[in-house]
Amino acid sequence: MPARATDRRRAAVLGSPIAHSLSPVLHRAAYAELGLDHWSYDAFEVDERALEDFVGKLGPEWAGLSLTMPLKRAVIPLLDGISETAASVDAVNTVVFGEDGRRRGDNTDIPGMVAALAEHGVEQVESAAVLGAGATASSALAALARVCTGEIAVYVRSPERAAEMRGWAERLGTEVRVVDWARAEEALSAPLVVATTPAGSTDALATAVPERPGTLFDVLYDPWPTALAARWSAHGGALVGGLDLLLHQAALQVERMTGRVPAPLAAMRKAGERALAER
């Protein structure tokens, strides 16, 4: 039976820039697989200055929002509450609108990272290394706090970034060893390496991949594979990619916004892979 107009439900991803986002592809694939014909998911170019006005104009048909940079912290003052996970890193990538109109923020990046690692057989490691110290690195630290039993080394480019990562580690209740980026090749010997840097930043490290690498989690998905990921795979190392992260965090968003569990991971992955292949 066709959905009534009053049943229409909306969700969207906001950010700037947003044209590259795969989120609409993944969410729409989930809606189609779940038979949610009355749900729609769009992408809107919204920066920090426009965010409050955009959110304030949303009507009762809205179920939720996905947020990418630079909005993950800017949205917090506009919400009625945030989850402990989001509060742990001061970053909200998911907003769910309740039937009472309340806006609750959550962070699915962190459990998404944990789920992506688990899917590839990484549930616990004795030590880990993080390349980079941006917003994604703080989420990586929070995820590693759940799977790493020993030391986490973080490789950074500036004293300011080093101080930030020490602050995040203290807040998360975990210990990190901060190392200058000039020694980043050392990171590659860790059982688990998480690369959180922009495209091209780790290319120079590709020649330093050890003979028997562990697991590399590179959060990029376009272009893919990165030079580091390609060399890692050629040496027989296990790879977790940015599409894995995007997929699992989006699946959690679908579940929170629609109430349908579990999200259709296979259909979402197929749609994401097809979209990337067509770029």
C-alpha cells in the first residue's frame, strides 16, 4: 500500500563541502532494502554559520541528520542532549529527532570503527599506532580504548596537536605516547595502524611497510587504495578501509533513525562499492 503523505519521513547529511558524500547512496540503499518507500535522504551544503537556521526550520517529518565536517561540534549547542559516546570526544555525527521533538546527538563513528575492525577479525590488540591528530584521530583514540589493551602511539606534526592528543587521551582514560611525525615509519610495525590523515599524507610511508605487516585501518575511501594501503596489501597485511568505516557508522545511523534493526549491511555495501566504481 502506498505511504500516505503524512507518513513522509526525511533525513539528510549536512556539511561543507558535501558533494563527495556517499551517505545518500548508503542510506537510500538501506531504505530500499527495508521497504521504507516513504523515507528520503538528501545532502545539503551547510556550513557553521548556516547550521542554526537550517536546523531551526526542520519540520515534524524529519527523523534525523548525519553531520560531517565542520559541523560535528558546532551542532552540540543546538541539541537537547548528547550521548556519552559523543560527549567523550565532543563530536556529534548523528542527530535523532524524537516524537516529542527533542533533538539528541550521538556519535556512530566510534562504534562504527569498532564494528569495522571486528568484521575483519580485529577485536583486541596489545598495542596500536595512530597516524594524525585531527578530529578523526580523537574518534580513533576512543575506539582504540575499547580494543587496545596496551600502548597507543600517536604520530603528530606539531606541539599543538601533541597537546590536543594528550588531552583527549586523559579525557578518555587511556594512555598515549605522542611521537613526532618525522618518526612515523616506526608506526608501521604496530599490530594495528590507524591512518587518519588526508589523502596523500601517508604516501611517503609506503616504502617503509614491513615484510609482515599487521592490520592497517585507513579511513580514506576515495581515492582507494591509498599508496600505503596498496603496499600494505601487497605485503600480505590485513586492510580495513574508509568504506568499511562509512558503512558501519551509516548502518548505526539507519538503525537509530528508523528503529529498524539490523540495518541491511550487504545492500548498503553493494551500493557504496558501485558508486565508488562509477566515480
